[in-house]
Amino acid sequence: MASSSATLAGSVAASNLLRSSTGGFIGLPLRSLGSAG
């Protein structure tokens, strides 16, 4: 469980970085939605 949780957190962080670098203002609402979910 801990390892899958860490993997999920890592993938979410990576996707957030990709969104912020590619989208910027588009990635911000997506990031807040992802953290809320």
C-alpha cells in the first residue's frame, strides 16, 4: 500500500510539473482539481 501510494504521488507530481511547464495558466486549475480529488 505504501509503495503504491508513493508511486501515485510521484505520477501526480510529474503530471503537475508537465502541466505547469506546458500549460501554465491551464495547469493551475487542473492541479487544484487533482489535489481536491
